[in-house]
Amino acid sequence: MQTRRDLTPKKPFEGKYADLNEKIIKIFYQVHNELGYGFSEKVYQKAFGIALREIGLKWMSKSPSRFTIMVKWWASILLICLSTMLFCLS
């Protein structure tokens, strides 16, 4: 048996950032509906960022982490060393 409390509509988000959450999700669906299906993730990210900036929200795209930068740096050092060794051996 349902009580009166179960029948009252609930807001999807409650709390301090409820309005902001609703705005962001609304924009996400608008971007997806406008672009449709089949684009790469990067296209959706750029469009989402543009839409967020249009309503005055700051947006920062993904930036490489420190770990990724270090791995690429060490990989390039390793490749230089290997190519130097191969050059010296030939």
C-alpha cells in the first residue's frame, strides 16, 4: 500500500546544486538531440563546451594528466636511446 508521501513528485536533484545539475543535464540532452547519433566523443565535448559557455558557465576540456605527460617523455627518451644504439651498431 502506498502512502501519501510516496505519491508526491520528487525533484530529480536536491541540495545546494540542484538547479545547476538540472541546467547541465538539460544542455547535455539539447546538444545530443541537435547533433544526433554517430559523432566521436570529441565532437560532443566541443559542442557541449560551446553550449555551456553560451549560458555563462565555465568549461575546461580534458587536459592530459601529469602521468600521461611523463609516460610520453620517458617513451621519447627510450626511443632516442634505442635509435642511437641501433645507429651505432650498424
